[in-house]
Amino acid sequence: MNLKENLEKYLSKEEIDNLFDSFANKEQKGLFLNTNKMSKETLLSLFPNLKPHPVVPNGFLFDKDEYQLGNNIYHELGCYYIQDPSAMLVSYFLPIKEGMRVLDMCAAPGGKTIQASLKMKDKGILVANDLSKARAITLLSNIERLGLGNVMVTSLDFSKIYKDYLNTFDVIILDAPCSGSGMFRKSEEMKKDWSMEKVIKNSFIQKDLILVAYSMLKEGGTLIYSTCSYSYEEDEEVVSYLLDNTDAELVNIPHFNGEYRHNSMPQTVHLFPSLFSGEGQYIALIKKPGELTISKDVSKNISRKVISKGGETICENYLSNSDRFLKLSELSLRPGLFISTSIKDKIIPTHHYSHYVKDAKNIIDLDEKDIKKYILGESLSNIIKDNGYYFVSYKGIILGVAHLVNNQLKNLYPKGLRKRLY
């Protein structure tokens, strides 16, 4: 069975033809603004041809041939996250409040986590997980770049540990692994890799994951389920499975222009590139009956000791809202905000903290030429200040850390992030 035949389960021939015709159109790029670092007015003064997202207030659409926003100083500064316009809707529809406990089960590369964390205004705790460690490291890099302080990053299989976290989270995001047909316009590899066997296999996995997610949800809590698949078996069928096996209730997603709803489950929505400026997405909003009580977690300083390649003991210092999650914190790649490392009597602020901190005093502001050298990993000379560790900024936005020794600025920008900007 090919995809067209598979879609006949819920779409008409005309709808299928329109969808497949849209695969030939140019991909629509989007970005989500980090309002902790930049205002809308400043963003639009820099990139005046951005178009507002049709639904999401801090979302924008852009033409990748006009703006190369992934190879830009402001991207490195963490002022925005490049994200598919359809994917932006997932976290947008979540009723997230300050102080909540949130779990993003399949979080990489991080767009939904970033939106959720910004909604939380650095209060509460967001556990951002991805089973793949390589993907979790990419997620971690994006968390650092955006300067988020309330996110714990893990790479765990929650299907094996969920019983330790029953009725724990106020909100859970399950952007489930899927067959990827919603990415056909974007990726030739997805087209080649698609099969009906893959759809069925993923459907079984998704049904297990959605039950696991629901069991970890508090009474009165909200679960959002999403995929980038067009297949009914990975979308409505998975949600129906949850409804049939638990007391879960569907919440109607607010209507917006460009949506598609099937009459078998009209509370949930599909996004098709033939109708909406973005890639394929399915979204269902689910509530557990009862009254939600938001827990009060306390921030704690956490230290970890590691041994460097040279044999030195390094103490890593974190701030984490992990009062309820001490065991999870021990298993995490990052328990919270990574503030500094301590080596003997030296305290060195981290790259993560440099993107988080707002009112630092020891700042060296560089011009465009020198900031590009810094991002490339070069040292800078003739900096007339006292020796010590400094934050490096561009137009008042902090980018990283450097060590000034005898007017020479030694570059501490992470090696894996160094690049040439044009």
C-alpha cells in the first residue's frame, strides 16, 4: 500500500491530490522569537520582510532565499529558534503556567521545549527528554543557546521508569516518533523511507507511549499528542486507543484558518501544506479528569564532580528546580542551569550561563568584525581591561565567555559551535 492509498481511509481524492501537489511547492521556513533576548520591534527592524505567523504571536515566516537566518549572529545569540510554522502550534495550544512541572517526552531538537519554557517564565521545571543521546545533545545545545534556566535534559526510556513518576506532571508533550510523511515536502529521504509497515510499527509504539504519558499526568493535567504523519493509524487511531483504555477526555483545539478536521474526531486537527503555511502535523489535546493542583518546587544548587582529561577534578555547579526529581537529576545530562565550573580556586562561568544571565557587570562588548572572529574561535588582542573572566556580548546581548590575560582575550566559545559567519 502506498501513501495515497493509505490516506483514502479519511481523505477524498481531491484532498489527497491537493496535498500531493503541495509537495512540489517551496518549503515555508519559520522562526520563534526568544523575547527574553529581543523584542518584536527589534527583530522586524533587522529583518523587515518577516511575516507574522497566522496563529502564534511570537512566530514569524521567512523566505530562506532572502534571509539565511541559521547562519546569522542573532541566531548564535539565541534571539530566535528556527522552527516549522506547523510545529509551533503544538506548544502554543498548551495551557502552560508559571511554576508547573512539564515533561517533553520526545523533545529533540527542542522547538516545543523552548516555547513551553518561555511560557513558564523560568518558573517550575521542564524535563526535556530524548531517547537518542545524540539527539539529546543537540537538544541541550539549543537549550543553552536560547538561555533557558528551568530545563532538565535527559536521555531516558520513560517506558521503563514511568512507574516512578505516576501522576507527577501538570503538562506532558508527546511529539511521538512517526513515519514522517508530514515531512515529504522537506525531505526526499523521508519519501524513500516511508512504508505501510513503518506506519503500523510506529502505531504500536505510539499507543504504548501515549498510555505511558497519560499515566504520568496529574489529575486535571493536560497531554498534547502530535506527529508529523498524515496516516490515520498514527493519529486518530492512537488517540482513540487512549480514550478506549483510560478515562482521558479530548479538549477541542480552537479553530484557526488552514486547519483540517476529520469528522471522526473533530476536536483534533491536521495541518496540510496544501492548506497551511507549514509542513504536515497532527495535534490532539487531552485532559485527565479532576482538579489540577500545581506543586511548589524549590530551586537548589547542585554540584557534580568530573575528572578532566588532564586528571584534574572539576566541580560543575548547577541551579535546578529538581526538588521532586533528585533521582532523575542524577540520571540527567543536565539537571538545570549550568552556572559555572570550579577548578581549584578558579570559578569559570559557563557558556550556558552566559546566554541566561541578564545583568552581568564584567562584559566586553564587541563590534561585528570581532564578534565573528570570536564565533570562529579566534583570540582577540589589545583589550585594555583587568585580567579575569568576562562575558562577551554583541549590541548588549551576551554570547559567551572569554579569559582576558595581559590584554589578550582567550576564546572559550565551545569548539563544537565555532563557525564562520558571512
